Amino acid sequence: MSPRPTEYDSCPSADWFEEATESFSDRWDSTPWHDNGERKLAPLKGSLRVHAPSINRLPETFLPSVLDQYLAVLSEGYEYQALDCLRILGDDRYLCANDSGETFYVWSRSMTINVSEAGYTFLTAIIRLRGEGGEPTPAITYGPVLSWKALRAADFSAIGRELARDLYRLQGLSAVIRRDPVPFWAAWALGDAPIMKHGTEELCTCWQTGRFSASPETALSGSWKRDEVGKRIRLRKPGSKPFFEQVVIYDSKTSLGLVLTRRRGYQKKLIDSLASVFTPDAEEPCVASAALEMVFSDILKRKLGFSDWTRPFERLDEERIERDRARHPERESELDSLNDALQALLPHINAHREPDWEAFAAEHDVDAGLIDTLKSFYQKYARGS
């Protein structure tokens, strides 16, 4: 649910923020941090090469603006922050919280533009305007305010831990971004990716590792498909759609295992059903939104924590698919048509603009049955984004 406009008496007025901002104008106009800029930017060159495919998809003005922001952070002590918008306070003022729960009153016209386009999580450089007085801390921004529709500040924590676990533990997310902001900039290529929902529930991957005291098969009811790879056994309850899937993986040698689902509600129910034989390592599951999975796979080229358990079985599934394709080559053409049509539909979903289905079918050469599937897909995800 998007934040609603709310009055907060302790938040300074827009005039107060504007006056405070004016005191920085001479410094910002002179940009002394550009002196020896090439030398200061040298540590980022390797990362910029790695993430060039994503960076090159962004507007031409993007890289100069974020590099200027980076130099200002190094020179002036400004802080990188990933912020969730909690409340819209009016007059370009927002109540925001970072990944650790610290709150800020932020004055930013750029945030107003982003919020109008359904972007409620931001990555920017902030300037604290009061060092004391408790929270929320009044702050302004310097440089670009990048926004995402589907990622949240907690997702940026997961990215930070993955990139620099020790630095994150000791100094927090801001320090990780300051050391190398390029992967976070590259993630902006997914800024318009919508929140994926089924009904009112956000689709995500939930997983918990732990130890089994007995085979999970003794506690599961219903139809579960069984596969084995070495000493590991996968019990999978396929759904009519991928986001109904439920998976239990059990190592018969070590008794360790994984419980994974694609919806939070399913995770709790499955954990409850396994309570007599499974002790999870942590009470709360790890959760990755569809957008975070895309950042890990497409931007970072890394795997989430459950992948070590699922990867051997994914290879098994791929081998089965290849054998099936060899037996039924006509299905490959049907799948290619579906993938092409879905790619063409994504801009309509992101813009909340339903296509002319008759024209869409003619342009992409899809039949009536596939159009019905695409209509259902559009109605679910455009509404949830």
C-alpha cells in the first residue's frame, strides 16, 4: 500500500528546509570535490567495467550525475542511504526509514517526482541538518534520488551483506555503498520492475534451513513428487502456477535440509506441518522478492542462500526438459512465442496501460488461447505493481 499524506508536527516546514539548503549553494556551485576527480574515481573503474551492460541501459546523463554524487560523498561526508517512504507529509517532505529502522524527515522534490510514479524506495546521498535532538532527523539530499517500485530498503541490506559481509556487519549499509556504489547504481536498471502479486499477496521466495529428526515424508500429506540426487531427496508439490510451488529437500546422511515456498503464507503452513520432524535454524524465514532475485541473478551474477540446495535438482529438471524437447520439438516454438509475447507485454504492465489485444495478437502472431493467458497475466500484475 502506498504511503498516505499525513501531518507530523515535529517535521520542519518546507521554508525551513529551503533556507537550510540555501546555505550549501556556494559549495554546490563550486564543486571542489571535482579536483583530482579522475584519481578519486579510479577505484571504481573495475566495477564499472563489470556492470557496464546494466549501466549502459540507463540514460546518458545518469553516470556523470552519480559520479558527481559519489565524489561529493567522499569529500563532504554526505551519507548514502537506502530509504523506504513511510509517510507523505506534503510540500516535498517525507518521513523515511533506512534499512536499520533509523528515521528521517527528508525534503526532496525528486522524491515527489518518484512517488508520483509509484517509486517508494530510494537510494541517494543525504545531508543531516541536525546532529542532536533524536529522531526523525531532518535531512536533504544531494544528487540523484534513484527509486524502485519493487525493491525495499531491506533488500538493499541483503545486497550489502552479499557484497561485503564484514564491512556491513561492522559499519552498516552506508559504508558498503560508499566503498563501491556501482552495483547499486546498476540495480536501477530494474527500477521500474513491478511488485509481483497473486491477489493481495506479494510473490517471493521464502526459505528456512534446519535439521530433520526423521524423514519429512512422514509428516507431509497430499501428492509430493520425489527426486533424488546423491544423498539428497527433494519432495516437491508442484502448483498449477510456479508461485504455488512448495519444496522440501532432505539430506539423508546429515539430516540437514531446506524448506522453500514462493509465498509467505505457504511457508508458515508448511513449516507448521513439518513441526514434528523439522527444527529450523531461525524462527523467521529468509525472504527474497522477485525483484531481489533479479538483482542477484541479472546484476550481481550471484546466487541466493537456498541455491546450494536447489541447484543439483535444477540441473536434473533441465535434463528432463531437454529430453522432452527432443521428443516434442513443436513445444519449443510455442514456448518461444509465449516468451516473446510476455516481453512485449512488460512495458504495458509497467505503464499500467492495457494493450489493444486484437492489435497485439496480430502484431505478435499469437492465438486466442495465448491472448487469454496474457490478459490474465496483465490483470494480475498491472494491478499489483
